[in-house]
Amino acid sequence: MDNELFMEGMIYTLTDEDGKESEFQLIGKAELDGETYVALFPLEDNEDGAYVILKMGEEEGESVFNSIEDDDEFEKVAAYFDEKLIPEIDYDESEEG
């Protein structure tokens, strides 16, 4: 897979199992244990600011995004993205003033 095709900030239109299309912005990409994962931010109906994590795969020679079915695998990838995407808050610094 060409890394230049998956640059942070790019917008992707994905279709779910029901055929509904939604737009997502790529906010992160990681390679863990030989697999590639992406963190995508939904651009519509995302009042809580959550992002989704999908596993990249290949079907018929094309790159596809798939849900992560294994709970342990998902937890490991989610922890990685949480650490990389959510800045740490220094509470001691914010209390000074």
C-alpha cells in the first residue's frame, strides 16, 4: 500500500454495510504487528468528538477498511492511538496561575 495515498488530513468517503456513505478525515495511521490501522474522524454527526479505528486490508487488489473483530486487538490499537492522538494534560501546570 502506498503511504502517499494515506496522508493525515485526507478525506475519505466510506460506505457501511447498509450502503450509507459518510465522510471521514484521516487523523492517524499505525503499523502494529504487521497490520495497518487507521484512525478516522467522522465529519458528520459527531457531537462527542469520537474517532473510529479500522484495520486496512485488501480485497480484489484494492485497499479496504475493515472493522476490528477481536476485542484484544482493538484494545491494543485503541490504546496506541489514544496515546498518540490525545495530548497529555499537565494538571499541575494548569493549576498555577
